[in-house]
Amino acid sequence: MDAEDLDALRTKEYWESRYANESFDADFDWFKEYDDLAPWLERTVQCDDKILILGCGNSVCSWRCSC
């Protein structure tokens, strides 16, 4: 994404349009997918650690992080 595209992410209109045009069961990980983070997570996070995940949207990463 270029700077203009990234700037659009902060607007309500962008997200309303995005969700209106996606299928109900679509998922989207804007930063990294679980497979990208798994090596670090497995070394760093324990199953009994408490983690607060804010605003997961339609990402499945947090769901896949559950032990």
C-alpha cells in the first residue's frame, strides 16, 4: 500500500465500503497473518498468558492464537 492508500484506512467511508463489498464470511489480517507470527508467538507467549486483543475486526489471527 502506498501512503495515500494507508491514509484512507483512517476514514469511516473506507471501512463502510470495504465491509459492504465483502462476503459475510471473509477474513482480513491487515498487519500479519497467524502463520507469519507463529514462530515468534510460540517462543514468546505461553498458553496461560493473558492477552487483551483490541479491535480484531474480521481477522482470524486472534482466533488462531488460542491454545
